[in-house]
Amino acid sequence: MAAEILHKIQISTKAWFREDLSNVEEGSFFFNYEITIFNAGHVEVQLLRRYWRVDHLTLGSNVVTGEGVVGEKPVIEPNHSYSYVSGCELYSSMGRMVGYYQFKEVQSGITFTVLIPSFSLIFPSLLN
């Protein structure tokens, strides 16, 4: 688990391998990840956009961008958190994800970017 605090927003990550959705023989490794966003500030913030770069060991990278996360643009009150689970398919047994979120302060409309800490995606058999 990694966590980073910027702009009084703390982002924590957790990832796990999904054997039931993967096809290792075909080079498909599926992972779920949970992101928790905690607003340690004094104003409401809204998550507007996401940017992810998914690195596939030796097979390059792909970028995923868009509005909100999992179909939502959550508003997070001070001292509250928002969590969601999503997934990622790798085409190699190891990789990582790194990115950022764009937020806005609800009352002022000021936008800002918060980095998402990089986290690894590793096929469990490689850890033995």
C-alpha cells in the first residue's frame, strides 16, 4: 500500500491479482485495485478527471484518461473519504500504474492536480 498527501488530499492504493479473470497461458494478467481518497483539508473537493499510465514490464505503456472514476465525479467533504475498486489488464507478468487526479474546490472553483502514488502489479508466482 502506498499513500501520498498533497493539497491535503491523501491517496492510498492496494492491488491484487485476479486469477479468475486472467489467462496466464495467453499472456493476460488481470488485477483489481482499490483507491481511497481522504480529504484532510477544510473545503469540499470534487474529483473531475483521472489520468493513468499503465506500464507493462517490457511491453510498453498505455494511457487511460477520462472524467471521474468508475462513472462518478464524487464530492468529498472535509475529513471524509471516498473509495472505489477498478481493474487493469496487463500483457506481462509485472507492471505498475502511476497517474494523477484533477480536483476542484467546490466553493471557489479552483482546480488542482494530485499525484497518485505508483503501485506495482505482480503475478503472485513471481514472488515465491
